[in-house]
Amino acid sequence: MELDLDESSLAIGRIERALSRIEKALTDRANRPAAAVQPATADQSALKAEVAAVIGELDRLIAEADRG
């Protein structure tokens, strides 16, 4: 399956949005008081899911670029 330009643009948009959410989560974490630095399990899980989504989208785009 080849990605057309529209699908590639959508994938890039998803990556950009996920990276923005990751950046916001890391900024929020850095701005927490020292007593609250220990991230909640839900926060960590959400951040890991965002990173996995970005990696998946990038892998998909790279695979398609390699094929043509």
C-alpha cells in the first residue's frame, strides 16, 4: 500500500499534534512543584502512548518512502 500525498500530510499532522502533546506534558511535568515531581502512572502511560504513536507514524512513513 502506497501513501498518497493526502495520507502523508495527515500522518505528518498526527505526528505534529502528538509531539505537541508530548512537549506540553513534559513542560507541565517540569513546572510541577518538587513534591509532585513523581509522575502519576496515568501520566506516564499517556506519554508512552504518545511516543509510541509518533514512532508508529514515522515507521509507516519511512517504510512507504523506501518503497517508492
